[in-house]
Amino acid sequence: MFSLALFQKQYETDSTEVVVNDQRFRFLVPKSIDRFIDPVDPLLNFPLWAKIWPASIVLTDTLAHLKVHPAKRFLEIGAGMGFVSVVATHLGLNFTLTEYDAHALDFARANALINKCPTLVIRKLDWNKPDLQDMFDYIVGSEILYKEESIQPLLKLFKKLLKPTGKVILVGEIRKHDRAFYKAMEPFFDLKIQRKVLRALNEKTSIYLTNMRFK
């Protein structure tokens, strides 16, 4: 049983507030990522999960425009600290949050509790061995494609866990392996890619929204 008290003893945290659809959320984040970085190989399992990415903001906005249907089931992959799944749960969507990193899962469980989402399903998921038995109407993720070796496991995961009439929604900035990802998906999925622009102060960030359905 996860304990928020034990979590607070184990981790030093800061918090950040985000407003989505006029609802205010508070998320616990690591005060420092130093403890999660391998001193021998800093890029090995770098804690990409330890922040709320702009792509996650775009994904929650996309989900906010979906019609709520309690019977429709959503699976988030690479969920990090739980931002998307927590917000989506408050929107009334039926979400299962999945992540592989144990520390990220601890933060996701803590964030679900402090944002009053005690019933949010949170599971560890290895993309190479997806052991979930259910199938989903939607599979969603933000900033999930950092390694080319993830492409084939993701394709197998989509084939196994997405319902035949389901939809994949992926959001992220342009990454080095995107072209290879699209090439691998095209034989099996119809793809629609849209560009979104986030503006903050004097900066603009291009975010790409990919919708996929089985052919």
C-alpha cells in the first residue's frame, strides 16, 4: 500500500501549480534530479519524467475537447509524474496510468492522492513485455520517443492493447527518430499529424500532435 507519509520521507520535493480548464492542480516534483542520475553514465535512464513537458499541456488540452464517455477506456504510456492522467481523470475520463521508472511511479501515486484521484489506476508497464490484459479505446502519450529501439516495442504494444476501433494520440516536439517511427507505423495505421504552437513570453515551441487509427 502506497503511503504519502513514507513518500515524503523518501523524497525531497517542490511543488508546482497548473490551471487547466479553470481547475487548479498541484504537482509534487523532485527538488533536485541529481539522485536519479547515474554518475558513471549520466545519459543512462536520465530522469526525463521529472518535469511537466509542454507536450503534456497540449495533450491535456486535446483530451479536454473529447466527449466524456465513462465506458471509453484510456491508457497513458510513459506517464512520468502523472500530470496528464490526473488532469484527465478530473475531466471525467477513465484513465489507466502506466510508467516503467519506479521513482516516477512513486511521484505519480503521490500526485494522484494530493489531487484527489484515489481511484486512478496506476501500473508499472514494460513496453517490451506489456502484461496488461485489458484493451483500450485510446492509447495516449507525450514525449515518449527518445530511442529508436522503442519503435518496434511500441508497435507491438499498440497492436496488443488498442481495440480495433481505437485511437492512438501522441504529442511531442520533433525528435530524431520520428521519421523512422512514422515509417514503421504507416503499414498498419492511418496517420494524421498536426502542428501546434505554444507561446510563452518571447518563445514559441512547435508541438506535433499525431493521431493514429488502424487501417
